[in-house]
Amino acid sequence: MNIIIDSREKGRRERASTFYTNKGHNANVETLDVGDYLFNDRVVFEYKVMSDFMSSILNESLFNEAANQSLKYPHHYVMIVGDVRQHLKESWFYVNTRWGNNFPKYFATNLGKYYGALRRLRTFTCPIECDNEENAFQEMLLQAIKCCDGKSKRYSNVTRQAPSQDAVDVLLTSAKNISSKKAEAIRKHHTITTIYDLLDLTVNDFKEVDLIGEKTANNIYNFIHLGEEEVKE
């Protein structure tokens, strides 16, 4: 497999080159017109860490880059690396004043933008989600091999579908130790349909729900109001 790594991948190009060379492939660093990784001059990947992916949604560069790939190569993908929920929690510290310290609104709004971008990308290319860099390198290689062997369609089925959860479910299940079952119990007990219904609940309201103890109730409340993972003792 001949692999070209874009020279502008400054933070990753050496690691990517080492990864692919160690697996017996020919990896070179050059400047690509489109994309960040090109396999056998047929399979191209735009590589986005989560922070870059989110910022490129706002300025539309993500969609322009993906569209340019689709015009030039028969197999084209957008590799998204990281966890969107974790990214939003970590970035909250830097943007909280701009959002009036309203973490639930910030979280739900930007999560909606993320899944909206995935749906938009799927109309003309193939986004792939990976949790870390090494897995992303491996996934790109495996997908490229499938494409070059004629075993992968242009729009691959390797992407994970966006969950069917609404903003309330996403916010609840992002709190520490809250499963889908517990989230459903909270919603049913208090007839929650919107984020604002959830924001009206107190710690005692959460404690009324079966399966929810005092510490968990405090954790949920602190998370949805402050973005904190766990109650500080």
C-alpha cells in the first residue's frame, strides 16, 4: 500500500509514517491538494480531531473539504477522532461566560450541531468516528484495503449511526453512572419532555426516583447545571 501523508499534518505525520511503515507499507510525506491521507491514489481521508471538527462546522470548511475530496477520488472519508461529549465538557471552562453559565443549553446545542454535521456529511461522503489516534490510523488502513480490493462500497457501512436520543436523554446519560434505564426512569417519574423540565428538578426530585440514591442525585444535578462529573466531598 502506498500512502501519502499531507505535509500539513505536522502533529501527526511522523507518528503516522512510523505506524504505516512498521506495518510494511510505503509511507511518504507530501503536500496534498485535498485530504490528509491518501492510499494508493484512490482512497482519501480528511482527518479531524474533535476540536477541529467542531470549529470547522461553524465556518463551513468541513463540508467544503469533504466535497472537494468527493470530486477528486472514488473513495472518500472524514475521520473524526475523539469523544464529542468529553470535548464539550472540557471546553466548557473556556466558553461558559459566553453562554451565560448555562451548561445544559451549551451541551445540547453543540451536540445537536455535531450530529447534524454527521447527517449532512452522509449525504455525499462517509464519516468515521474513532476514539483515539492509533485506532484511527488502523481504521483508515483497513478501510483503504477494503476499497482497493473492491470489497467496500463508496458509501461504507462502517460509520456508526447517530443515536436516536434527544437532548434530554443525551444530557442525562452523560452524567456519571447514569444508564439509559435510569434516565428513562427519571423522565417517566417527572414527565420530562424538554431540557427546561429537566432544569427545574432539584436534588430531592432526583432522589424520589427508583434506582437513584443521594450521591447519584447530587451528581446528576451538579452535572446538568455545572458540567461537573462528580460531587466534590
